[in-house]
Amino acid sequence: MKFSILVQGVEEEDIQGGEVRRVTVRRHDILENVVQMYKEDPDIVKCRLNVHFLGEKGIDFGGVTKDFFTSFWEVAFQTYFDGDVVKVPLVSPQKLADKPRMQALGRVLEHGWRLTGELPVRFCEASIIAVLHGEEAVPNEALERSFLWYISEFEREVLCSVLEGGKVDGYKRNAVFGLYRRFSMQCLPAKSQDELREHILTMARCKFLIKPMAILSYMRSGITDLVSLKTSLTVQRISELYQVLSPTSANVLKNVRAECEDLRPEEERMYNFLTVYIGGLDGDQLLKFLHFVTGSTSTPVGKGIMVSFNSSQGLSRAPHASTCNNTLTISTTYESYSEFKNEFNQFLNSSEIYEMGSL
């Protein structure tokens, strides 16, 4: 238990103390609902939340609160941010003119950390460090990591290959040229690994720190207790959290375990189906899986994901999750992995995913 609290970064009194604020939101209007809430009432960050989504059955024992922040950031990333795996604030005249809205984002970031001990890890690591500690505090390692996750998977593979000593020829040369053009690098491509690394840092500083500087500053000014937040989220702590909480199949599988050690043959078979399934999930499907099971899109460190089993059949054998304790219940009646995979995929992509009971 102590390990869980340490990794998540929230002391027990932060979670258990303070006023409880009842919050009701519409999932399809969550962006406007939440932004308005945090604009009009900055003191909400001092409260614990009891969240209810209109039209849904979830009872908030902690899981719905995680879902509240996760769902908000998913829509905020689509609206205010740019990028594939890593998200960076979009800069536009409208956003620069709406300082109160950007300040509200800072308060949501602060409150989510205090209540759940999690950061929205798709928010660019370098940019989050800049929000809390200023641009000058961002280490080169965070800039390079952020850049490699911001670009496409193909571009990432090319750059990693070159940085590890691979030759820049053929399609790799074209990919590097394309990156330089996209990030307005008015120079010839690097001739050495060290020079390429310097060029990556130059592109990263421009994209993650310089261009969104005003928006990052607005978010910082919205945080109600910056000193306390900087103390709990040091630069090193943020980097550690991003390493641990970033949602990859490997990270998730490290934190999945069966409820009982002695599994019956049919349970062991389904458990193997599940681990193969998780290992094959791509970025978006993995995020949906985590959101369904845990209420969050971060890797569930410490508590992990507990898997239990039942023998439901037919339409009633859809997977069931309890996000308050990260428990996933699956049926043992699937005849093949293909059947298991197809039904799980259909469920994750359906509206039924939010028709959950006790959360």
C-alpha cells in the first residue's frame, strides 16, 4: 500500500480530507461543463469530488472521479492540442485571447493530480514541466523523449535507428528531410549523431516551449497553489511518472494479475487470451481498454488490474469492470481466442462501455 501511494504521488490525507463537492456533468458536454466549473469556482480544487454522469449508473467510489478527469482531457486534447501520441497546446488567436479558459485547464491539471495522483500523460512531458517549473527547467532528455513520441511511428523508428548509428540513406534520408521541412529547419540535415541530437532539441524547444509559451504561462497562472504542486511534482518526479505511467502494452501487462493464484483450466485459458489481447492492442484501443477498466488512460501502477472470472453466456457475457478497484471480470465460455478478441473489440468500440454499474 505504501508503494502505491508513493508511485501515485498522493498522500492519504489529500484524498480523504476536505469538503466533498457533488458534481453532475453530461459526458457529451464534458469540456464546456468542466471548463465553466473551474473558471467560475477556482476553490473547487480544494474539494474532493463526488461525480455523476447524467444518464449513467456509476456510483463514485473513486473510479468515476478518475473517469471525469480522463474524459475531460480526451476531449480537451482533441480541441486545444495537436499531436498523435504526445499532445502539445495548439496556438491560435482565439486561444491566446481566452486566458480564463486556459487558466481553467491549469486548475483541472492541478486538481486531477491532487485527487487521483495521475497526470494526463499524453500531455507533452516537456510542456508540463514548463507549466510548473518554467521553460528553463526542462531537461534535454525530456525534450528528446517528447519529440520522439510527438512525431509519427515511422519517423520515430528512423530517428532512433540513426541515433543508434544506422546509415542515413534511401527512405531514411527522405524521412529526415521531411522532418526538417515540417519543423522549418533551414539548414542541411545533420552529418553526425551528435548534430542530429542538437537539431532534435532545437525542433523540440520551438514546438513544445517557444510556440505555446503564452498558453503554458496562462495555465501556470491558473494553478491555485503552485508552490505545493512544484514540491510534489519536481522535474525528476514528473519524468519518473511519465516513464511508469505511459500506457504501453508492456507496462500494462506488468500490472495485470489474476484474482486467485490457483486458476481452473478454463480460467487459465481465458487469462492467457486476455494477456495476448492486451499485448496486441494499438494506441487508441489500449487507451480505451484502460479507460474502461480503470477510469484512467495511465498505466495502473501499484494497485494494478485484478482479473476475475464468471461463466456468463450469450449477450450477458460482456466484460465487466469496476474502476474503483481496477477489477476486470471476463467470462470463461469463449471457445476460441478469435471469438474473445472480436467480442472484446466490439465492446470497447460500442456505447455500452459506459453502461457500468458500481464504479
